[in-house]
Amino acid sequence: MSYLQCKACGGYYELQEGESPEDYDLCYCGGELEHHLSPHDVIKQSYTEEEEYKRQKNKKLLLIIMGCLILLVIISLALPLLIYQSYFNGPGLSPSDDIQTVRTMSMVVPLMGNYL
């Protein structure tokens, strides 16, 4: 048996019976193929084309998940701070207005009964 190995990515292919090195021009990555007669001459890579595709797909999925988690943390920290800031930096904080709102609410609660 003989082998073809890509000079660019290091991937290799074992030629089957009836196949010739001249049957193949380039590797799937576009790299130049090198013909070897012995398996000892081929430096075997730990991945194939399909494994590399899955690895890249998993890497992209992990990056998307990490991005979503970071965005969620930023939103969960920023939203309470924005609410806090708008309350104290809003159109004037007035204790008399706040107490008046509480008194109004205390008059509404008995009308609602035990529903609150």
C-alpha cells in the first residue's frame, strides 16, 4: 500500500487497490499532496476532515454560549444599577411626595381586601 500526505494540513489518505497517486491533484484543504510508499514515512495526524469539522463546529458553539453568558451577566449587573441611578438621579427625590404615595397606597389596600 502507498499513501498520500498533504504538505499543508498533514492529513493523509491510504490509496486503495487500483488507485494511483496521479488520481488525486490536491488535498481537500487545497494543499499539495506528497506520495509515500511506507506508512512509517507518513506522520499521522490525530484528526480527519470530519473530526476537524466537528471540532470547529463545537468551538463556534462554545464561543456563542460564552458570549451569551457574558451578556447575561452584564445585563444582570447593569439593570439594577440603572434602576438605582434613575431613582436617585431622577426628577427630584422628595420625601413628602414619597410619603404621600405611601398614604395613597395605604388607602387603596383596604379597598382591595385580602387580595394583596
